[in-house]
Amino acid sequence: MPGTVLLLAASPAGKGCLVDAASVLPVLAAVPPAVLSGTETANVVELADPLEPQAVLTRLRAAAAATGPLTVFVTGQLQLDRRQRLPHLALARTTPATVRYTALPWHWIREELRLRAAGTTSLLLDLHADPETWEWLRAHPLDSGPGHAVYGRIAPPPGRRAVAVPAYMKAVATILRSGHRPELADLHQQAVARLGSDGYGDLLLAPASASASAAGPAPAPAPASASPSVAVVSGAGGPAFVPRPSEPPEPSAPAEPSAPAEPSEPLQPSESSAVSDGAARLPGPPGSRAPEEPDAAAADAGDDPHAVISDAVRSGRHADADALAARHEQAALRAHGPGSEEALHWAEVRADLAMFAGDPVRSCRTWLAVAAARLSAGQAPDAPAVEAAVDRAHHQWGLIGDPAGARELGSLLADLRSRVPGRREGALEHVRRQLGQLQTQG
């Protein structure tokens, strides 16, 4: 039976672009359709930087209606709409203020594929998240629907004014260009291996059975809200799917995307805030404007400090965001103790805030402290949260440009890596090799 392949690569034009998604299409297009699909023959549909979500929905619906195997390759970036805070795949015209109108809601993908027979649908994803979405992923898995094989990675935001490369999908395409299509679990593992140390900060996606067999010991079960067909590979380095302390559950997404209508309510003027470029905004000299009072801001946002932090990061007020997170971290330490999930949650938030601000030294140091605190609290070295913290520290360490700072934190990282090797081969050897090279630098 012939297969169907949908190649979708999309990212916004202009300064809101996080990844050059369309650059992977020529490499994928060079792969024979039968190899892309894993069937003797296949029909291929390619969408390069589409403008309208309805146009994407039409092509997706047609592909989902095919009776044979369906393989969907998606490359792009995730953003949240500001009203429902649901993930969308940004399209060419998407801006932070117009996500609801110009981006593809991720739940449309889930709903269009939900009636397909189990075992006939595969998705390979290479996605980048903006800072707000990366924080959202702490408590919410990216749900692509049950019964599908979902492989890929979600990468954190790139550095200041940087446009990332879809390295995972390019690795997949390069492997497939050999003319041989491995089993998807093997293809995924080979692509991840080609990412090298740059991939330690990514959130890896794989079916639960594949991640268990490929990664060694079984990871902790996903929370009840997670898609049953998708697991986060332990130690992948992405944000753990741990609900925020005392956070109410997220309302479910709309169930029927077949006739998506324009939102009836116009965007509010307050929704037109600027795009964060990820640059560090350090506190100014004495006499400059002090960070705005966190408590007052939180009260204005319905007492949700995470929303205030997201707004501050989006507008480039990184010092304000860290000040609010630090205040909540201290409150959690006083109320629950240094090894509590409440305190560790806010420490992890601050580590990510340092990454958003372009400060890999502070981010690496904080992740190392989180890993040490979890081990001191009695968590096992192969616990997913411990491995994730060490992997995130490893990723940020690789971004440190100062040799002295890299040597200092590298020694701490090597010590932790000897206790927490993680699930990627060669992590400890990579740290030791890089430390050896740093010793020769001034």
C-alpha cells in the first residue's frame, strides 16, 4: 500500500524567527519518497513557510485521510497564544501578538490524526521553543495524540539575535539520503548522536517503549496529562514535566478543529508587547531605574508569578524576572526546605531565566546546584530530574566563552558526570576532553 509523506517547515519572517526551518527541505526533498515513507511507493506533499493556518489544515486533513502509512516531518518553532496559552506552530506571518490568528494550533494536528488506525502514523519533529513556551513545557507535554509514533526534539531558544539550524531534522535527512531507512527508534538515536554536545539542552521525544529500550533503565512514568504515546527521554535535558506547585490543571483544548473560525474577540492593546531577543539586560548602575516591584506585578496578573515572569522576559526585563523568581525561591526555602520540590522548581526557573538572559555561567552554576541538591535529598543518580539537571548544566557549560570560568565549572561538572553519566554515551569523556583543551588556554 502506498504511503503518504507530509513535509512541513515553517518559521516567522523577520526578527521573530528562531530557526531557519525551510533550510532543511532541500535535504529532505533529495531523499526518495519510498525511503521517507518506508513503503514501496509514496506521495509527498511539501509545505515551505506557509502563510495561512487554514492552508496547512487543508493539506494535513488530506494527508490524514490517506489509508496507507502516514509520515509527517515538522520543522519550526512553537509559540503560545496569549489568551488560551496553547502551543502553536508559528507560520510565516506569525508575531507574538497574532499567534491566535496566524499560527497553526498544535491541537489541530492532534485532532486531524486522532481517527487514524493505531500504528499507521509517525511524526518526526524538530522544534524550537521561545522562552515563554519553554517555561510552559515544564508542566505540559506536547500532545500529538495517542497511537502515533512521535520522535524528535524540542530545543530551547537560541542565543541573542541568533537563528538556529534544524540540526536534528538535517541529521535525519542525511541518514535517509543513504537510501536506507532504519527503524524509527534507531533513526532517532542516530540523529540525536549527531547533535553532539549541542543537543544536551534539548527535550527529546520518543514513544515510551522506544525510549525505554534505547535509553537503558526505564524512565519515570509520565504524568496523567501526558500523551500515552509519547515519553520524555530521561536525561534529555529539557524541562521536566512536573506541574508547578499548587497549580490548577490546564483547561483542555478545543476538541473539534474541523471548522476553525476567527476569534470573536479582538486582541487587546496590552497583547502587543515586544519580542524578546534573548539578550542579557543586567541591572543598571546606581541611580538607574530599579526593577519593578514583583508583588505588585503579580497582583496585577491574578497572583500568577509565572505569567509576570513570562511578560518580563518577553519585554527584555531579565533582571525583573530573576528578582521575582528569587523572591519566590526564598519563600519556598523558608516554607518547605532546600530539598523540596517547591524550592527546586524556582531554582530551575532561575536557571532557565539565566539562559534566556544570555548568561551561561549563571545558568550552568544554578543547574549544577539543582543537581547536587536533588542528590543530597536522596534522589537516585538515574532519576529523570537529576539527569535533566546535569544535562542542562552540560549544555550551558559548552556555551561559556571565558576559559577560566569554564575550567572552574567544568571541574564541578566532571565530578557530577562521574556520578550522573546520563543516557547519552560519552558525556563524561566529552567533559574531560574539553577540560583538557581548556588547560592549554590562558
